[in-house]
Amino acid sequence: MVEDIIANLQQQAAEEATQKAFCDEELSTNQKKKEKKEGKLEKVDARIEKAEAGIAKLSGQIATLSTELAEIKSAVKVATDLRHAENASYRTAETDFSESQEACAQALEVLREYYEGAGASFAQVDQAAKRDASGIIGLLEVAESDFAKMLADARTTENAAVDDFKKLTADSKLSTATKSAEQKGKESEVKSLKTALANSSEDSEGISTELDAVLQYLAELKPQCETKVPSYAEIKAKRQQEIEGLKDALEILSE
């Protein structure tokens, strides 16, 4: 009977030792798996956060570029419409000033030919007529000069406006090309980030599923492997004492 008790205790000790070894191995292995997957998940989530932030930033920059391109296009249209209106006004003014100058020149030519061709007869014209002729010629000369100056000023203003418009259109074309290229580049970056985000999200989902499985297994191990009071070492020591005591008793009984 004592031998049966000893054998039973030894069997229990062996089973508990086996269970203890199993628990130590499984808990250690799966705790490492848990920590490793949590580390991976943290890195993947960081990539997701970085990608989302990058997409948000680039999207804002793309929106700004789109607004700037629209403003450039609008400004060029306004400038083009204004240039057409200014050019139309200039052409009208140029025609008026040129025709007026020509009319004055023709009138002066007629008057000068008349008075100069009159020869001796002109010398007999009274002083009042001379003064009137001189005054008319003077007025026509002033008018001709004024029209010539206005025509020159109009042409100078028109040439300056043409140069300014050419510069505006050239600058706008360069700015549009630069901003369009920048916009396309950022759109390409967004596309790449979205692809990376999709891949990272898929990785995150897979790792989370694996982590949940590890956590579930650890939860299942807990009831059978959690530290008991007394501890395994204390139980082992006590059982060993019982076994040694029973062995001593068995030796006494055998004598």
C-alpha cells in the first residue's frame, strides 16, 4: 500500500513536472511571439500614420497648386481681354491722330503754297491779312505738332503695353509649366503613398489577426499554467518530503 502511495505521488510529481515544463515552454514561446508581433504591428501602424499624414499634406499642396494655376489662367484671360481693348483703343487713336496730323500738314502745305505762290501780289496784301495768315499757319503748326506728339505717345504706350503683355504671358507660361509639373509630381507621390498605405493596412490586418490568435492561446494557457499558491516549487518540495517519508516508513516496515 505504501509502495502504491509512493508510486502515485511520483506519478503526480512527474505529471506536474511535465505540465510545468510545457507551461514554461509555451508561455515563453508565445510571449516572445506576442512581443514580436506587437513590435511589427507598431512599426506597420507607424508607416500607416506616416502615409496618411503624407497624403494629407500632399493633397493640401495639390489643392493650393490647383488654385494657383486657376488664378494664373484667370489673370492671363483678364490681361488678354484688357490687351485687346487697349489695342482697339490705340488703333482708333492712332488713326485719329495720324489723320489729324496729315490734315494739318496738308492744310499747311496749301496755305504755304498759296501765300508763297502769290509772289508780289502777296506783298500787296494788307497787314491784317498777313497777320491772319500767319496766325492760321501758326495754329496749324501747333496742332500738327500736338497730333504728332500724341501719336508718338500713343505708340510708345502701346509698345510698352505690348512688351508688358508679352512678359506677363511668358512668365505665366513658365509658372504654369512649373506648377503643373510640380502638381503631377505630387499626384504621383500620393498615388504611391496610397498603394503603400493599402499594403500596410493589409499587413496590419494580418498581423492583428495573428496577434489575436497568440493572445487567445495565452488566455487559454492561463488557467492551467497560472502560478498557484503554494507554488510549484513548494508543492514539489512538499511532495518530495512525503515520498522520502514514505520510503523511510517502507524501509522500517521491511525490516
